Amino acid sequence: MLDEASEFIDEMSDEAVSSLKNLMGAYILEVANHQFPGVYYWHEEQNQPVFVSGEPSFSIGIMPLSKIGG
């Protein structure tokens, strides 16, 4: 979906790009949470959610919004 949208990025408003980024990020986070239950946190420096799974044995975190925006 992001690959297709990237073909039209120049025609999209900033608001539409931001909405698409947030929707895709939320989808990725929810799929991760469904597959590997964990906890959401807010990463202050990155100003975005981070999903952490595996605690207390280990922890793995993902922050998809940075990658989606790139």
C-alpha cells in the first residue's frame, strides 16, 4: 500500500501524507501486538509510540513511524 501511495506523494497534501503515515503505523503496531503481546509507550524524543514486547525476560521495541516517513 505504501509503495502504491509513494507514486502519488507529490500530489497529496501534507495532511493526507501524515494521515497515511499514522494509519499505517497504527496497523503495524496492532499486528505486532496481536502476534507478540506487549505494551505501548510514548517515546518523548522521537515523538511517537513505541511497542515493546518480551518483558521481563527480554525486550524488543518497534517504532514504525520513523521508517514509514522515510
